[in-house]
Amino acid sequence: MGYVVFVFVQTTIDILKIDIECSEWTSFDAILASPRCLSNVKQLMVEFHQCGFMLKEGKTPTELLGYWRTLRAIDELGFKLWRIWNNNFCWFRSRRLNGASFFGCFNAYYLNVKYML
């Protein structure tokens, strides 16, 4: 695994899109450790991958709580969820649930309240 480095920039970023195929959860650990790096971002678009997200796919309650804390921390930085939708290109079939189909990822679109009005 590579290193993630986030720095503060003086420039205002209109839209920051994060789509890093299951690594967004660990990357947000680094981002949230330096919250100033997102302070000049107006809009944040993230494709969150489930990566075995549900308990029945092998995640522990502690891991699920970590996901919830990440989503809550994004909100606490002033990014309010404006829209969320399933990514229709991200389906998977569960081997544990008789082949039932699930969305494997969803897109979240956040607005930074600092830049509203």
C-alpha cells in the first residue's frame, strides 16, 4: 500500500472527486487527521465502495462503527450530504446469501456549508 499525503493549499477547489476503489475509507483516516486540507474545498464527491461492508459479508461491528465515524467526521467538517445514489455499475452477488445481488458502491455528493451564500 502506498502513502497518502494531503496538504493545505491556498487555492479554492470547486469540486474534489474521490474514487479510489475501496481505498477511500483508509484514505479518509489520513484526510481527517489533517482536516485543514479540505477547508478550501467547496464540493466533495466520493464514491464509497462497500468492500464487504455488511456484517453478513464479513465485517465486524467495530469496522462498521469505523465507517460510521468516517461519515460523521465528514459532516462535522462542514460537508453536508446533498445527494446520495447507488452506482449502477457496481453490483455484486453474495456467495453467502444464495447469490443475492447488492450494490457494491454508492456515490455521495457533499456541499461545504462554509461556501453557501
